[in-house]
Amino acid sequence: MSSFTRTGGGFRIALAMVAFIGVFVVTDPVTATGLAPHEAIARNILRELVETDTTDSTGDNTLAAETMARRLLEAGFPAEDVEILAPAPHKGNLIARLRGQKPELKPLLLLAHLDVVEADKRSWSRDPFTFSEEEGYFYGRGVSDDKDEAAIHIANLIRLKMGGYEPRRDIVVVLTADEEGGDFNGVQWLLATHPEKLKAEYVLSEGGGGVLLGGNRLANEIQATEKQYQTFLIETTSPGGHSSMPTQDNAIYMISVVAERLRNYQFPVRLNPVTRAFFERSSELSAGPLRSAMEGVLREPPDQESADFLAQTPFYNAALRTTCAPTIIEGGHAENALPQRVTLTVNCRLLPTDTRDHVQETLQSLVGDSASISRVPANATLPGFSMRADVFDAIEKVSNSVWPNVPVVPIMGPGGTDGKYLRNVGIPVLGVNGVFIDVEDDRAHAADERIRVVSFFEGLEFMYRLTRELSK
């Protein structure tokens, strides 16, 4: 690995030289008719990103970053404002800056990741790394996680630049590697080696988005915190022996008892500022038993019948409490031998206010002396909370300008994002993108990943207006 890939300086010079001599010329294919110029650019950027494999196993994040850098240089960005920093081959991170009038102000940072989860081509009805538009949907690995946001940020930065917009504060777009997995998480590495690159007044990132149900827009959700990730291994052992002479001392029997105890246990309801605001706003939008249940969990203490009603919906249940789910079971060594060891993998998603020690102690109390529990090493960064009123108000104002009758609702993300690393160092992060997803057909990380075409372009316009609002 050469030194310039670590510092970014040499790469900026190289880009400037090739741009000057005209080697990198971005030629877009013919796109769908009826698109505005900035929409056509965004569509082609999304196509380029999808058709660049950025999986950890076979992909090249640096290639995707280079492709976006070329776009920016051709749009007139100075070479010194377009950097690619890489801790290892194929793990490049792009940092692009539109300079503001007041450099003393902290920037607005727009964060997305370029990498995608693996795609099992056998499960897809089309090539996951070929971008396609069919019957009102864009298809391809990453179109909803997270290359749609990466394309939106780059396209909007180009639109702002070409339109002559001069923000008060800098606008910085950061596109990173290894958010989905891998050894070189871009945000963590940049915080450790180039923390000045991520200094910001506030950050807009993934984790939020619009909710579609039956084609109707229900809410524009804004992620203000997220859950913690922790996996535990629960192990039972037994003497083993010949299967022709079985005994009740069988590790499989014991692990089945453990699994049943886990199934019947629920962690207590614990609301935090974000989930309390979520249920307060959501109750106003609901009716009948659902509204009553949401009002019930807001009481002190929460009404148990209301919690039980909401727990029937996995998303609401995840918002109420820490959850643990068995995901893998392994054991035995021969079909004609009694098992000597069985391991149950249990994946937990902890509330931001919960602790790993508490969850482990709870699991141990459930399984008793019949099993041992160990903790799989995991990043223990606390996710933090971002309930900054001025930013939330700006999001609500812009959202109402695009979708006048759609409420803005804060949420706690049940999964994980890179936002936690920035919140952990005191930078407010809100998950927002304005791309509405069918909750009945969410294909992120799944086969035939897709988003609605109209949702992508609506998100493009929403984020354009929001970027202007927060940078003026």
C-alpha cells in the first residue's frame, strides 16, 4: 500500500492530472425520458454504484469511490476538495467538500456507505450487480442499502455546485467502506486516523426513511438512536455414548429446554426519549386498539396488556425492549452417537440504556446451571441519542414541503449503523433520507433488492432541499 492512499494527497494530484488531460470523461447512457437533468445524473450515478461490486469478499470499494470522484471533478470541484483515503487496498473512503462562505462554522456532513452485503446470485431472478428498471422499481444490490443515499448525496452536491449555490457552512459528503462488515470500517478508521475530516455540526446518515403501507405514505421516520448488537453462545454438554443405549442426560434435550425458556421470556419495557416520542407521535396517527395500546405503554409504569398487544408486531416489540433471538444451533458429531456438546447462538439487540452484563446475567438466570454462556466479542460503542430540536424542526419543515400530510416521527433503529461512532464522540447524527420503502416488501439485504423509482426521485428532492436548509 503506497503512502498516498493513506494520506489522500497523492491521489488528489493524480485525479487532477487525468481530469486535465481528459482521460476521465463520464459518458452517461440514454436514460428514461421525462427526467430532469439532475434526476438523470442521479439515476446514472446509482447505476454506476450498483454495477460496481463492493462486497467484502470480491468487491472494490476504492473503485466505487474513484468513480464518484471523477463525477465531482468533471462537475468542477477542485482536486483538493475531493479525497480518497484508504487503510487497505479496495477499502477506499471518499471525502468531498463544497466550501461555504464561513469556514469557521462546522460543516454539515452527509454520510453513506459504499459497501453492500453479499449477494447469493442463486437466489436472485436477475444479476444483483446489473442495474435495471422494471415496472416502476429500480433493482440491484444496494439500491436500498445504501447506494441510493450515496447516489443522492453525490448528485445533489453536483447540482448545488453547478447551480452556483454558496452555503454558509461547508457541505461534506463522506462515502465509506465496510459498514456492512469487514476489517476496515471507514468511519471508525477515519475517526482514529483523520478525525478532523469528520468534524461536523450535525450529520445526516442512513437509518431513517419513509414508510409505505399499501402504497400509502404513513410517516417519514427519523432515526435518533439505535440498538446495541451482542451475540451470546449458550452451550450444553453431556457424556455422550452409543445411540443404541440413550439416556436422559442428552445435550440436545437440555438445549431444547433452554430454547423454550428463551422463547417464553420477554425483557421488561423500557422507554427512552426517542421511543417515548415515537409512541407519542404514532398514537396521534392511530385509532382503535392500536392507539389505546400506544397510550397505555406511555403510562408510568407501562400498562402490561398494552405492551403485550404491541409485542405482536415485531417492530413495536423491538421498540419496547431489549430482544434476544436464537439464530444458529450446532451440535453432535455422528448420527449413531449421543451428543457431547451443543451450542445455541443467541443474537441480542440491546436498548441504548441496557448493558451487556445485565443481559448476560439475565440469560444465565434463565438457563440456570444446565448451560454455560459466553459473549462473542463485539464493538461496545454506545449508540447515544440525537434529539437536537433545531435539526428535527428543519427536517419537519422540509418534509412538509414535499409531503404536506405525512408526519415526521423519530425512531430507534432496531439494527445498527455507523452513526453510533459519531454520536459517541459528541456529533449529532440523524438517520434520514426521504426514500419511502414498502414495509410489506422491504428487500434490503434480500434477493431482488429494489426500491420504487418515484421514491428514489422524491428522496433526491427532499435531501436536496434539506441539504440547503441545514447549510444556509
